[in-house]
Amino acid sequence: MKHLQNRRAVITGAASGIGAAIAHAYADAGARLLLCDRDATRLATTIEECRARGAQAQACVADVGTREGAQAGVDACLEAFGGIDILVNNAGMLTQAPCVELTYEMWEEMLRVDLTSVFVASQRALPHMLAQGWGRIINIASQLGIKGGAELAHYAAAKAGVIGFSKSLALEVSKHNVLVNAIAPGPIETPLVDGISQAWKTAKARELPLGRFGRADEVAPIAVLLASEPGGNLFVGQTLGPNAGDVMP
Ligand SMILES: NC(=O)c1ccc[n+]([C@@H]2O[C@H](COP(=O)([O-])OP(=O)(O)OC[C@H]3O[C@@H](n4cnc5c(N)ncnc54)[C@H](O)[C@@H]3O)[C@@H](O)[C@H]2O)c1
């Protein structure tokens, strides 16, 4: 029996990086997948990869930065599989500017994509999870939501919001066996950090206790654990930190 056999899972931001790695790991664990991203081309590749691993996988092309787009993945899962068991809110973006130069538009977009989408998708999924007495919501935050990041005030604020939202929702719904947790990765080598200079990355890797950035496939098993029984049963409102030792709360 696989850990997530027949579980119906929505994963946002599944076309790349950590989201794609979670999709692969969920496919291997036996889940049925509704994969959501705004990048239709790369999403189709992840879908093919998951099907090649033997999983049922459907695509939902949507922008989670809009209310309708954030609801779309859950709605598509209900339509395709008749329900939803697991929601992984992973889609995220990265822009960078000193706070004095951060425009209102940059701030507002970051909050919409990285934080509001988590609320909207979770709220859409919750009635179904509560009615069936089983659900897992896994929100991908960032260690920067704990430690902050220079020139990343909007990103760190959104990710701190994700952690606060996850704890609060966990308090509300865990008695109904709907468990909500966050994963707060440290630096992971994905396209998200492509824009950051190699010099900065080398210096950052040197300061990490582990001495290197993580890989997406080293984060994905945590999302499997949190959705598994019995391994995930006792995690409620936690923030798990695959961060190579950068933050030790
Ligand atoms: N890479 C890191 O170092 C790191 C560290 C901590 C947290 N994270 C978080 O992990 C998550 C995944 O990031 P990643 O590193 O895999 O990045 P990535 O850029 O490889 O993947 C992000 C995916 O999200 C999708 N996406 C972005 N905005 C979207 C939108 N509005 N609607 C729909 N899809 C959208 C992108 O198309 C992409 O496929 C993000 O929430 C990110 O903040 C990443």
C-alpha cells in the first residue's frame, strides 16, 4: 500500500521546482493529482512525468493571483475526482527591491500571489474536507518568513502571513481531522532563484551549516510525510524547516 494511495491532491505551482518535485513524489506515493500553474507548457511536462510514474494527473491552468484562479485548482479537483483530500499551496513568486523603492504594485502582487491565494484555495477546499472528516493542507512558506530578508520585505511579510494563517486555521479545524501545516524551506536550487547572482549564492552556501543549497527533491518528501498516515498524524500548525541549518528556531 502506498502512503497516499488514491488521495485526491491539488498542488499549485506544479510546473516547476518544489511544486513539480512534490507532484513527482505524490505520484510515486499513489495520489491522484490535480496540478495547477499559470505556465501551461511546463505544466504539461509535469503532467506527462506524473502519468509516466503511473499516476492519474490532470492540469488546471490558472493564475492563483486572482480570486477565480486561486479557486480553480480545487474546483477542477472536485470535478475530476469528486472531492479533495490534500491541498498543497506552493505557487509563489520572487521580486526584490529595497523597501524605499518597493512599489505599491509590487507589494500588492506579492501579497495576492503568495498569501491571499493560500487563504482563497484553503477556504474553497475546507467545506469538503470538514464534511468528510479528513483533510491535509500544506502551505509552502519560507524561512524568510521567520528571519526576514533584506530587499525582500514584501516576500518575507507574505511568507510570515502564510505561517500565521496556517497556525490559525490549524487551531480551528484540527478536531475535524483536517490538519494544516507549513513548510519553510531555506535556499533551494530552483528557477525561482535564477535571478540571484552566482556570487551571492556562493557566499550564502558558504555560510550555511550544510554548506550548500537544497534540492527540490529534498523538500518534496516532507509534503508526503505531512499528508501520510500515521507519519503526519501529529503535525498540527507546525512549520517544518528544510533549510540546511540556516534557521534553528
Ligand atoms: N527556491 C527557494 O529557495 C525557496 C525557498 C523558500 C520558499 N520557496 C517557496 O517555494 C515555492 C515554490 O518555489 P520554487 O522555488 O519551486 O519556484 P519555481 O519558480 O521553480 O516554481 C514556482 C511555480 O509557481 C508558478 N506560479 C508563480 N506565480 C503563479 C501564479 N500567480 N499562478 C499560478 N502559478 C504561479 C510558476 O509558474 C512556477 O511553476 C514558492 O512558494 C516559494 O516562495 C522557495
